[in-house]
Amino acid sequence: MDKGHPDYSAEYWAIRLESAPLPEAEQIALEAWLAEDERREGALLRAQATLSYLDRGRALSHGVPAAANSNTRRDFVRYAAGGVAASLAVALGLLLPRDRQIVTQIGEVRQVPLADGSTATVNTASKVGVHFEKAERIVRLSEGEAWFRVAHDKSRPFIVEAGDVRVRAVGTAFSVRRRNSSADVLVTEGIVETWIVGKEAQAVRIAAGSKAFVSRDAGEIATTPASQEIDRSLAWRTGELALDGETLAFAVEEINRYNAKKLVIDTPDLGREPLVGYFRTNEPANFGHAVTSLVGAQMIDDGNAIHLTRPIKDLKKSNL
Amino acid sequence: MDLEARITQSRSEIVAWVGSHIVPHEARLRLWLRGMAISEDEVNDIVQDAYVLIARLDSVAHIRNGKSYFFQTAKSVFIQKIRRSRIVPIGHLTEIDAAVLSDDDPGPERRLSARQELDRVRRLIAGLPEKCRIIFEMRRIQGLPQKEIAKRLGVSENVVEMQAVRGLKLILKALETNDNGDGDARKRKTETRFEVEKNG
């Protein structure tokens, strides 16, 4: 073996192969290394696959955990840090306006401290009006979606208005996504109360780890446990879309919320392909690339939109 | 069918598939092998050989259940070994048969939720020594390129690479024993029960 080279190992090659295409000399060294022992082929696959496995750790690793389980020290530290941030926000709150409009552009996700120490994380293409009064804190979601971490204040309930849908919290964390006349409510901490204007008597409480679809037309408000889904549903806060078997059509609709340049599925059955993984919401072309390899699609960018189709050879094949 | 079989997947697709369907079950496989009184050295050999066999596949598209494929592959490696050594330990074969059968179909309810899997990945990374951990977090979680990490930390790319290799070695070691939480299936069910209070 030649001298001066690093300590070759499966792990070394896995890391090397990841950063860039290998220069020719190294490619030869790799092949020689592999040829020396047939089992190295398996070891290299294992090391590379593990790196790929670790990449699944994106998104949630620095997201806010759901209220349920895990009392690890790490979480504790993060909550404690959150506490400091909250009290800092209260101090800053004195300087923040009590009435304000928060408008996000397509693709923009903003975390905004509010005057009472609460924070609003506002998703793409959304409009949020903040009106804080003595007796209550009113937030109007006229478009889009936002996640709120509400500062505790028993004397002033925090109420989100999304059309006719109302969501009330005292000190808790939850998200509201407006869909025309209805809304999705996801609760990550504490309990919120939700109702439709005029149907106050039918208000429903939603606890941490549950969600509800609230609509005037739907009759009774049904809450569903969704603790495992909630973290994924809120991955947008860190700019990601988390999929666990949802269809390509669903994913495209979600990604399109964040980008002016839209993804279009040209072959309808392609839209039914299930996907698993984490994708950046603001990189439609990268998402398209991933799809081409995950479900065997073809991507064509015509300048206005990114088209996803079944490759022609597959169509031919199915005609055989 | 024939046409299908001839389509080969790119290596990166296979790597990604092995990362999500094989690697997460390695600890469980080792546990199962150890449970049959196979020595640690032998367990290492069997797992390594199973990876070699998987590495030689042209495509993994035909594999419907990664976990049972991994177990079956390990089983056939083990049987080969026994044949070669010509000593058949009594009970071994029937035991593996029974174990493989019961593991044949993990079923949807035993599939790990994305959340659990992410927790596990997070724990693996959090368990690294500080330098490695920082680099792994930047690379795997924030998705920064190596060059950018080197710049931010004010070190050479070589240093980043060395730490990454060290971290990966430690994680591979941890994956041998650190179970993926399959056994938590029961616990999970009770955790997701909620009481919905109604008002009015």
C-alpha cells in the first residue's frame, strides 16, 4: 500500500464519496481497497446507507417537540432556552405595537414576536392581523396558516379568528390553517377551545396532540388524536415538508404553496405514488429531482412550471 | 415482468433504500441472532455478509418488506455457514425457522412512525462527542456542505472530514446495539389515547 494516504475504511470512503465526485487517483484507490476483501463492498454500502438514514433526522431535530413524552435532558435544555426567549420577548414586548398586520409572501415563513410575549410563526402567503385589547388578545387570520405559542395570561384570552372559526387559548401552543370558510386546528401544547360563530354552545376542546377540522358545514366538530402527525404537519416552521406515505399529488399541492413557479403533474396516476421523506419547501426543482429518482418520474422545466411525467419508456412498457 | 427485472436502479437509490429499510433493523437482527446463542464474532460476520449480498443486488424494487428480507438474508448466510462447518448445532435450524416466520410480516402497525425514527436519529447524533456532534448536526440536520462547515468552524475541510469519519464510526457502532424502538409498539398505543372533553 502506498504511504501518505489517510486511513482507509468504509466510513472514510462513505464520507469521501458524499462530498464530491472522486478524482481519478482516488477512484482507483477505492477500487483497489474494495478488491482486497470482498466483504468491503457490504461495509461500504452499510456506511453509505447509514448516512442516508441519518438524513432522515432533518426537520424535527430543531423543531419544537410535541408536548407528549420524552423528558430527556436535551428537551429540558431546549424548553429552558425557550423560557428565556419568552421572557426576553416580554421585555421587548413593551416596544412592540399592539395592533399590527403580518403579511408573508409566497415562500416566506416568519417568526414574529407579539406585544404580550407570545410568538406567531406565520407560514407562506398568509395574512395575520393582531389586535390586543385590555380584555382579550385577538388575532385575525384572513389567509393562510400560522402557529402560535401563547404567553400565559388568564385575564386576557388569546383568540384566533379564521372566518367564522374561533380558537381560544390561555397559555398554549397551536396552529390554525385557514381554508376558505373552515380551518384546521392542531394543538401542540395545552388545551384550546374552538367553535363556529353563532354556534358557541357547540364549542369543543382540543388537547395537546390532537387536531380538528372546524367548518360550518361539517356539523359537529370532531377532534382526532394526531400526536405523531403534528410534528410532521408543522415541519413548515423550519422550511420543510415531511411526508410519511402521502401521495405525490398532496406533496405537490403543499410545495406549490411556497413557490411562484409551480409543479405540475402531467400523468394523473403518477400523483397517486406515495412518498416518504423530508423536502425543502422552497426548492421545487430539488423536490422534482428527488421525485424522479423516488418514483421514477421525469422532470421537465419549461421556464414557467416544472412538469412531472412518467418517462416514455415506462408508458411504452405498459403498452406491451 | 422480464422487462421489469432488467431495469436496474442507480446505486444512490439502493443506498437510500438500504438506509431507510435495512439499517433501522440492524440492532433487532443482531439481537435475534444473539438470542440463538451465536457468538458476537459470528453475529458480526453474518451481518456483514448479509450487507454484501444486498450490495450485489441490481435492484431492490422487488423487495416488499425490507426487514424480513434482511432477516431472511441473514438466515441463509447462517445456514451456509453451518453447512460449511458441517456441525449442525441441534435446535438452531428449527429456531431460526420459527423466528423468521414470526417476523415475516411486521405489518403496518409495527412500522416505525416517522417521529420515532427521527427521535432515534436525533439521539444517535446527540450521543456523539462534541466536535463530531456539531459537524453532524450541520451536515445531516442543517444540510450544509462540507466546505461551508469548514468555513464556519474556521478549520480545514480535512479536519471536518476526519471528524465526520470518526462520528460515522461511532454511529455505526451505536446502531449495533441501539434498538430502533420496535418494541415500543405497545407503549405507543396507550400514549395516543386522548380524552376529548366537550363543552355545553
